[in-house]
Amino acid sequence: MPVSEAMTRTILVVEDETKLARLLAEYLENAGYPSHHLADGRAVAPWVRREQPDLVLLDLMLPGHNGMEVCREIRSFSAVPIFMLTARIEEIDRLLGLDLGADDYICKPYSPREVVARVRALFRRIDGTLPAASVRAGFRIDEDRLVIGYGGRDLDLTQGEYRVLRALLARPGKVYSRDYLLDRLHEDGRPVLDRTIDSHIKNLRRKLRAVAGERELIASVYGVGYRIED
């Protein structure tokens, strides 16, 4: 999305972990989205009423009022999209949050890049400009939803598995080194062990066999790395 297009959108980040809020705000700003940060739940509804942001990224656990209370307050006067940021992934929390009017959930720990992708997807849906998913080597890649499918079925991937498979699909048939794939896992700054790549590849192969039979879609190149069979 061009910066000039994104600059029409303002995002409120409600998060009491200052370092996390600053990191997320930095990624949003770099993507062209002006953002404002609040840490106390009691300050959110008055700010939203006064400033009318285009999106609220709302942490569940907040001082003052928690995220559920804040969401209820906002919905009493505004239809602004609300994304809940939460480490509480129990089904009751999901259902209650959506009943209160939250538009989506982003579960912690999350990658700021993935938050930005979800934000872009939301605005593209609002603007009616959501692009069609691309297809490579038989895989269907929906970068706005962060979903990859094969054989007509979406793969149930972790964030790490998605990043590794998405990197391999950038150029089917090309061999990617383990170091390159490790860098793709380092994008959000979290430490990653060397053997993590091998674990992700093993899990990806298992999940792909469930939809592709015994055909091995990820090939190992001894001493070099991995490639997707084209």
C-alpha cells in the first residue's frame, strides 16, 4: 500500500507494555499509518470519541478498565474497527470479545509485521481493493490473511511455519539456505535456534503429506538447504 494511501488512516494502540507499544507503533509508522498510544483503559473511550481513529488495537489486560469494558464503551457510540490483542486465547474470551463488538483477535506473542499485514487487509476490505490470492507451484498464498493452502485446503500453520513456507514459495525450485530461512524467522527480533528450521521443515512435510499424499513437496539439498519442488 502506498504511503500516501495509508496516511489517511489513524490507528490507536492501547497497550500497557510500553516497549511492545513502541515497537508496534514504529512498525505502523514505517508502513505509513500514524498512530497514537494509550496505556490506561479509562482514557480510551473519551479519546476515540474526540479523535475518531480508523482502527483501535486494543490489549485485553489493561489498568483502569480492561479491554472488554473498553470495547463495550466504544461500541456504545462508535463502529470503529477493533482488533483485540491478547494472550488469553480461551474460547470463552474469543466469543465474549466478538459478542461485545470486536472485529478480530491477534494473539500474543505476535509479529509486528503480521499485525501490519492484518491492518492492511482490513483497510483493503473496507476500500474494496483486497487483491486475489496468488498461486505458486500449486500453493494458494493469501498474504493478507496470512494463509497458505494446497489441494483446495488451507494448511493449519504456525507463524514460524508460515514464514518458512512463504519464503520457499517466493521462487519455487530455488534452493534457499538454512541461514536465509533463519533470517525470515528473525524478522520480529526474537531469537531463533539453528535447529528451529529443521523442526519447521519436519512439521511442514507432515502437514503437506496430509493434503498431498506421499509426494514430497519440500526437497532437501545436502549441505545447502531446501527448495519447493516446482
